[in-house]
Amino acid sequence: MEKKTQKMEGQSQMMEGQSQMMVKVMQLEQGDSEENSTEKKPGTDETETKLGENTGEREDGETGNDKTDEKVDQKDSKESDKSPDGQTNNQSSGELLPSGAQSELLNETTTQSGSWSTQAAESKNEKETQKSANQQGGYTWKLCNVTAGPDYIPCLDNWQAIRSLHSTKHYEHRERHCPEEPPTCLVSLPEGYKRPIEWATSREKIWYHNVPHTKLAQIKGHQNWVKVTGEFLTFPGGGTQFKHGALHYIDFINESVPDIAWGKQTRVILDVGCGVASFGGYLFDRDVLTMSFAPKDEHEAQVQFALERGIPAISAVMGTKRLPYPGRVFDAVHCARCRVPWHIEGGKLLLELNRVLRPGGFFVWSATPVYQKLAEDVEIWQAMTELTKAMCWELVSITKDTINGVGVATYRKPSSNDCYERKIKTRASTL
């Protein structure tokens, strides 16, 4: 009986010891983790070290209570370094703490762990490098001698290259022609330029002096593209095909083809001939990311309005070069009166859209050949019908928007190669 009692007492003491050890481990997990700041011995396996620390066991099977106690002592000493208001006295770094947009680095120090330096250390090294370069007499940038105003773009305003073009039939003059020797000067800010208005307010208005153009407001004012309102340019959200607002037009497309399912099935799209990019700007409300592009043409650099509004866009044209995107990356391609002649030269521009569309992706075409019966429009529609059929695109829907008075045709790229393989077999059998 006495031996049994002693055995039970021993088990009780062992359980109490295990309980105390677990309490200490939990305290360590809740405290500040400092394993990364301790120096590792050469050749020590990091995974084995962490396993040993978490389980409290060594490789020889003995418990590591002495290490646990040592960590608790370290934690207690760190808590004693805190100031009365609860903030840690960081004396390891003599740098001033950053402010403003860099507030997330408040707890960053130059203390390194292993072979990787911290962000603060990299920043300090970069500042020292720049300081030393300035002391040695670094390169001084000169202002460009530019007379083209705020729209100057070296690759698009390379008049020497444009004048030497043999033809402008394929809009070569709207493409990029970068100088062989790029300029090493700074383009000065336009007169009166202010810091851009932040998103999402920028979608509705921008500073007039940042993009001092009124031609679009005069020509497209009745279509609600852009208006001049005091010191601002305001964007009511309209367009050539959606005078009554982009959101209504966006929802109309979804109602016409429910499989588009903005934000679910269709999340990344390309907007061709975007104008001021209101279509892409309002698709953010439907959880869709839009890449917009338009050329710098007689209606000014409309993309500059888009960029100032904070909408992703590039200045580009569909001419003789591929679009700067990999294949099969867009869920849909949209064109609202984008003035691209899809029907000419065997539909080579449609083939470029086919390249960037994912299998099963949509081409949303909102243009006069869809809903007007003028001779030219009928001819274009017939050519588009033949081309899309040859490409195995399915005409999913033709719908008329009674509010805007426009029509939209939606095509779908096949999701498999079955149609293409049937065409190859049919052609082979006729030869």
C-alpha cells in the first residue's frame, strides 16, 4: 500500500512538472518571438532547432526545461525594458522613425538575422550610397527642350520617324517609334500642375490644369464624357454608346448575356478604344479589373485623362504590331464604337483578339453595324458574320438597349478545339 501511494505521488509530481512546462511554453508563444534574433551555430538545421524549441525535447530525448527557463528569463528582461507607457525602448537603432505613408515600418530596426538584411538596413545602405555619390559629383539631370506641351511622349512624338514612314494605312503614325538614342533629360511638369486627386474621388473629377484640354468637352459634351466645372474636369460617366451612364450599360450587358457574370466568370477584361476609360472605371464597382487603351489621336491623348483619374490604361493602337499582352489572359474584350476596322484584311485584328482571349471568353461589340441598316453598316456586319464563323466564334446575343438607343453583339470564343478540328477534317476531305 505504501509503495502504491509513493508511486501515485511521483506521478502527481511529474504531471505538475509537465503542467508548469506547458504554461511556460504558452507564455512564450504569446510573447514576442525572438528566435530570429538569436545567432545560429554553423551547420545547425533550422527545422530541427524549431522542433526542439516547440516540443521542449533535445535530440538525445532529454527535456529542455533549462532552455525554456532561459527563454522566460529573456522575455522578462525584455518586458522590463518597456517604458511606462507600454512602448519598447528600441536602442539598437539610431535612425529616426519614419512617418506618413511609411508608418508600417515603425517597428523595423537595422538588426539583421542570418544572411538576410532587414528593409531598414537596405534603406540605410541606399541612403549612404546616394550621399556618397552626391559628394563625388553625381549626374545632374537637365530639363528637356520640349515645345509639345504637357502631352509630350518621346516614343509617340518622334516626328522624325513619323515623317519617314512609307504609309499610314495601318495607323503606323499612332504606334510607338522610340528614338534610337533615348533622351537623358527630364520633362518638366505642365504649368499649374497639382498633386492628383486621390481615388475614388478622382474617378469623378480631376484638376483642370493637370490635363488642360477642353476639346473633348466641346465635341463629346452631349455624350457626357467630360465637362469643365470651374477648376475641375468632371466625368459624368457617359460615353458614345452609354450616354446615360456606364453602370446602366454594364448591367445591360450582363442582363443580355448572364454567363458574363461580372466579378465572377468575368474578372479581367480589355477595353479597346477606351476614350476617357469611364467603362473600366465603373467596372471596379462590379469587381472587374479593366485594362484600357486608346491612341493619342486628333481627340488628344484621352488616356491621359484615364491615368489622371487613376484608371489603368496605356496609349496604344491596333495597327501592325501585337498588343503588349500574353495570350489567353482576358476573360472578355470590349469595343464600344472603338473605330477599329475589324472586317478588313481577312480579320487579322480579330485574330489578335482571339489570341489574347481565354477559351470561352467573350467579345462584346457595341457598334453601328449591329443595329443600323445603312449600306456601309450592312456590309461590315456581313463581313463580321463570315469572319467570326470562320474563327469558330459563337454569336451568343444581339440586344438593343432602349435607353441608350444602341445595340450590342456578344461573341464567344470556343472553349475546346473541336470546332477547329472539324474544319481541318472537312478541308482535308475536299482536297
